[in-house]
Amino acid sequence: MPFGEVVCGSPGSGKSTYCYGKHQLFTALNRPIAIVNLDPANENIPYPCAIDVASLIKLEDVMNEFGLGPNGGMLYCMEYLEANYDWLEDQLKELDKDDYVLFDLPGQVELSTNHPSVKNIIKKLTKSGFRLAAVHLCDAHYVTDASKYVSVLMLSLRAMLHLELPHVNVLSKIDLIHQYGDLDFNLDFYTEVQDLSYLENLLTQQSPRYAALNMAICSLVEDFGLVGFETLAVEDKESMLHLTHVIDKATGCVFVPPESVGQPPDTVDASDKPSTQRPNTYALMTSAAGQIRGPRSDARDVQERWIDAREEWDAWEKVQWRKEGVQVQEEAARQKSKIRERNPTAPPAEKTASAT
């Protein structure tokens, strides 16, 4: 019963960078992970790739053989992969059963919003036992422009309805958002997709010709009530950990304890032990399903870190990194001295001979 993610998003949203960051994080946590590259045009893969679709089909070969453009060639590649799903299934069987699997999709948005091939592949993966969540990355700079934000809302909603998976929308590159100007509202307005009628004045000023259309799209998004966003700064450990917790909750991974942990025969141990020593599976489940709390779990904290007080936080983190580096050096020196004490060097042969 492997868990995993289907990482999708428009070109340049940071999908491959996210997969690489996830690999580094899971490696540090001693959590097994395998990454599957499903982009036949991705020639510069930054992460260790367990399975590469380029060994089955390449976009360049398809374009040369059939005279297709990049988009048409990509659709053909996905249809070819769907027709040869047995190849992917055989490759996945060679992975470790405990591996957390990331599927890195191509950047063509029609693959996750309209075209059926990726959806059919996901259905086959689900039937084979995978528990997947769709992680849809959107560049955070879109929230600095009202019309672009509306388009991202529509794109995210379309992907959610098409893929039919537990879905996590993510505003990636949140640490770079300060480069694109000030926000018209607080960050939580965009992440929680609050009352979109407040965008009407901005949309009218930017594009009066399409103001009515934009507001109709906003009304549609609000009627569904499905879209919301998490934030991500790949180089920030707290941000990656928070997003990992959110995705684990979406896939149900939080409800599956490690095999090494023995489960009680009953839901609650009714012995006379203190409450802190009584195993309570029900309490575990309710805690896992509760609100996620942490340094990057609140959009207001994210706004303070990356927008309002970015320079102050950067300076504070540099001091903490310097202290951590000193602690690591001191610990390494202590370990080295302990090794010398346990294994003292033998006296030189000349001194030993003269002493005798």
C-alpha cells in the first residue's frame, strides 16, 4: 500500500525543484522515497530518478518522426505511456514496498485539466494499490495581480475536478514574492480564497472589458468552494515540513503507523496505568485528523517571514545557522577526542627501545 504524490503545475512552477527538495528532506528524515519522472522532455533532472519515462519514449524522437510540435508531441507521449502502462507497472514493482513515490508530471496544463491519458494512468495506479494526492504547484507571483490570480483559481479548480484525487494546491516560490511588488490584501485572503467580490474594483481597473467575465469566474469558484492554497519555500525546512504534514494527512499516511510499532489489541487500553502510558488508538486518530500547527501553518506567519519582516528573519536565521555550525564543530571535536582516548597511539619504536 504505497503512498505518493502526483506533482503537477504549469511550466516554471518549480515541480522538479520541489521533487528534489522532497528527496533531500526525506533522506534527512530516513524516510524512503523514489521519484518517477513522467516528463519525456525533461533532460536536466536535478534529483535521483528511480524511473525515467525517457527510457520508454522521448519527446524529441516523437517530434522528429511524426512532425509534431512540442504540445502535440507531449500529448502523444502521454497516450503512448497509457497504452504501454505495463512498462510503468513493471518498473514500479521493482521499487521498495515502503518507498514514498513522487510522480513528476510534464508542465503542459492540459494534461492535468483536460486530456484523459494522465487521468487514466492515475486510475490504474490507484487500482493497483497506490494512495495518491495531487500536488498542484502555482507560482506565488500570480497573487500580486488580480486577473492572474483569478486565472490560477480557475486552473486549480479545473485540475481538482479532472484528476479526482485528494488535492493540495500550493503557492510555490513564496520566498520570492517580494520581488513582484506589494499585495493588495493580506496573504491569507489569497490562500483561503476569501470573499472574491473584493477583487471587483481591481479587476475593473486592470481590464474593464473582461471585468464581468472575471467576476463570473470568481462566482463559479466560490460556488464550488473547493479551492485553497498552501505556501511553499523549498529551501525553508519548516515550510517543507508543514507541506509534508498536509499531504500526509490528505493521503492518509498519518493514520498508518510504522510496522515496528505494535498496535494494542483493543482501541483503548482500560488498565489502571496513567493516561500518558495507556495506548489509545482513537486518540491517535483524532490528533492526526486535527488542525495542523507549526511555524509555517498560518498564512500570517508566512507573510511575516517572507513579506513584512523578511530582512529581520534572514538576519536572525543567519545567526542561528552560525550557532548551529559552531555546535556541530564542537561536537565533532568532542567525538574526535573521545576516539583518541579510546585508541591511544603507540609510542615510537625508538623511544621504546631506549627506555628498555
